[in-house]
Amino acid sequence: MKYGKTERISGIVILLALLAIFVPWLMSDPAPREERPQPSFVIEQPVEVERRDVPAPERPSTIGEPSLSSTPSEVGEDGDMPIDADPRLPETDQITASNQAGSSGSDEAPATPNSDPIADLIATNSDSVQTSAESASQSSASQNSSQGASSSASSPSVSAQGEWAVQVGSFGEPANAQRLSEQLSGEGFTVYQRERDNNMTTVFVGPYATSEDGEAAMSSIKQRANVQGLLVRVRD
């Protein structure tokens, strides 16, 4: 055998010693936990305070006794002053003078009707608006007349031998071409028409000797008649 009798006995003794130590510890009750301290409220007894009687205040000797201006006959039974049943205004020079001035002013003022400030304001505004409108119309008329004079003065003169003209439209209906020709003639331009092979009627303004004159005429037509033209070179 590997282990002898002595080793076995030693092991049994060790086991019995361990059992003797741990078994009582396992079988005993756990130690009680410490309880939390409960708050305690203590009401203190009131403190005794010595009470003393304070004497009533006395009037200083420097202050005299109050004097009553009224006589005993004017004081009522309850010690109150009697109330005048018919009060009167104080007699002063200021009040008398104001009353006299008011009475004299009311007698002398003529009975005139009160003027309405709103109606006066409306009438003033209408007059100012009418005046501004008249001035604006006069200024616009003067500007239009000056523009017409300047445009007519700046319009170039036509030349019978010129090769440049402003084409202002081509129409399939001769009546439309005639209407445009009359409109431009009324504006002071020299207008002529030409028939084309495709049954179209072309309206020209001119002719002019140079292309510069044609461009100036085209600008004048756009400004005065509101018609956009095209500068072309015409030949017979």
C-alpha cells in the first residue's frame, strides 16, 4: 500500500478538526445588522421674558397747548364746527375780473357758425391736387411739343435721286398699306408704295441720298410713329 496507517489517522483528525470549526459557524444565527438612527424632534420650552409696564407718552414742555380759534357759541354740541348751508365763493380781485371779462366777451362775440376743420383740410388738398395736375399736364404738353419740334428738325430731307429708303411694311391687302402710308404721311414723312410680283404691296419712306440719312429717318419713324423699319437700298 502506498499510504500507511499513520497517514490515514492524520487525515481523519484533520477532517474532524475542520468539522468542529465550520459546523458551529454554519449552524449559528447571523449577527443582527445595525439599525439606522431614527431622527428625533425635540421641542424646547419657551423662554420666560420679563414684562414691564411702559408709561404713557407725555407732551414735551416746548410744545404749547392747542388754541381753538372758534368761540364756544360756534361749536356744536358734539364739539364739531357747524357747516354753512349756503357756501360762498371767496371774494378776490382775480375771480371778479375773470367774471367781468367773460360776461363782456359773451355779449360782444357775434354768433358765427363753427367751421369744420376736416372740410377745410379736404378743400385745401383738392385745390393742391388740381394745381399739381394742371402743372403736370402743362409740363407734359411742353415736353411733347419740344420733342416733336426736335424730331421734326432732326428728320433728314429726302432726295429724288437717292438710293436708300426705309421699308416699313409689306401687305397682302392694299388697304392696309394705304392705312400705314396715311399714318406716316400725317407724321410728316415722305411715303411711297411699290407693287411686287407676289401680290404684295411694300411701303417705303424716302428715298435718301446716304445711308446715314436713312438710319436717322428710321430712328425718327420709330420715335414718332412707333413703327420699326428696315433700311434697304432701292434701285429703279
